[in-house]
Amino acid sequence: MNKVRGESQWPMFSDPGGAGVNAQRRAWRAFYKTYWAIVPLMDGDLQRHANMDLAKYNALLHTHLAGPEGIRMKDMAKNASLSTSGITALVDRLERQGLMQRNPDPDDRRATRITLTDEGRERARQAAHIHIASIEDHFASRLAESEAISLAETLERIESDIHPTRDNVPGRHS
């Protein structure tokens, strides 16, 4: 059995017919590598300046965006791309830190809604300023206006194609 050496022998990185990487796979690879290069930088900024990681910030953000009635646990799990057990553990930690609270869902006795405490709202507000600066430093400052518009339109179209019934809220996955 041949050992695979170098990216050029992997189907992801080259065209099986030998024509090289096609534009769509090149775009995917660039998106993927860029995402995984930027996310740790943004996480580090939040940890250094807001004493929270990106997962906690996203949980606070999605809870804030849900409004005063809060967000259901299963919806938070979907928005944060976490399993039910993962979101439960995260909410447990945020609740112990006094940033969130669980409330019964008035529309469904089986469900729980999560809301921010006053301290949670304040910490989310402070972290948002750091997060926005981090987006600017590590991503937005590297795009011309026309590139940003084109990239946003393309990614929004792809998300809409994948999830046509979701509300494609700008900033939902920030």
C-alpha cells in the first residue's frame, strides 16, 4: 500500500485528473484554514481582556439576542454548535458564575429558558467591545469594502441554501 506524502496526493488538495485544485475546493480550503487561524486569536483576546473564552461569550451573546424572554436550551445548543450535554455544562458554569439563570418556559413545562443576570448583561456588553475589536484586528481590517460585501453575500447565500428555514440573522455566529 502506498504511503500518502504531501498535500498534492490527497483528493482534497488536487484534482484526481491531475489538473490541480479546482476553485471551489481552493475556496473551501482557504475558508477553513482562515477560520481555524482566526478563532484561536479571537478566543485569546477574550480570555486576556474579558476573562472568558469564545464559547462563554457566544452563549452570553445568543442569550442577549434572544431578548428578555431568554432562549431555550435546545436553541442555544443549535446556535452555539454544541451538544445538549455541552450546552448544559456551559450554562451550569455560567449560572455558578452568576451570569445566567434558568427559568421555566411559560409555553412548555418541559423546557427551560436561559436569561442573563444583570452581571451577565454587563459582562456580555464589555466582552462585545473586545470581540468587535478582535474581529476588526484579525479579519475585517484585511478586507476591502468590496471584498467584504462579496464574501458576506456569498457566505449568506451558502448558509441560506443549507438552512432555508432558519432566520439568517446577521451576526448570529459571531
